[in-house]
Amino acid sequence: MADSIKLSYIAGLFDGEGCVIIQRHAQGGRSGLVMKVSISQKKREILDWVKTWFGGAVHFDGRTHAWVASTRGAETFLRTISPFLQIKRREAEIGLEFRATIGKGSKRVSREVRARREALMAELTTLNRT
């Protein structure tokens, strides 16, 4: 199967069963925001296939399986499937815009950047509820 067909299929899975999340994260006494993408399914096999393409991890919560990628892995995933998305294109754009605000290293960020990240998180939360 051609790569573009496989990527279209993965984008369809994401359009139907996936989400982009920006959430608060604390580690080592510091806090910030992190972006994740996930796809949930009853059966694990298709998620293992997505994992072979994009890395990440597959988790089971007792009812459903979820493939999850965060930070750079989430960004790579969104950049790759964005051209094929039909329903969750705006969510992908928000995720990519959020990632664009992340610099290398652990520099302090300006109030403007923090405010933009918070606004992106709020918009994404609203979209995920509809």
C-alpha cells in the first residue's frame, strides 16, 4: 500500500477517534504545558501499527486501548497527517502552533508566550468538548 494511502487511513482514524490535548504538567518542581495526541480503539492491533509509524506508546485502561505520543512525537504526527485531515484540521493547527512556541532548552518564556499557550489550550479544550 502506498504511503499516502496509509497516512490517509491514519488521518481517518485520528479524525474519528483521536484528539489533541494540551495539559498542565509538573516535573522536578517545575510546571508547564505539554501537548499530546492520542487515538483510542477497542482493539489494540491498529494502534500498534500506528506506533510502528510514529513511535509513542499504546496503553490499556481496562476498556479501551489508546496510542499516545507527546511533545516532538506529537508534532511529527500532526505535521505528517495534517494534509489528510478532514475533521480535526483546526485541532492539529492549534497543536502545531503550540509546539511552535516551545524553544530549545529551559529558557523562561515571556508573559505573552504563556498567555498565547493558555489561549491555545482553552480553544482546544472547547473544540474537544463539541
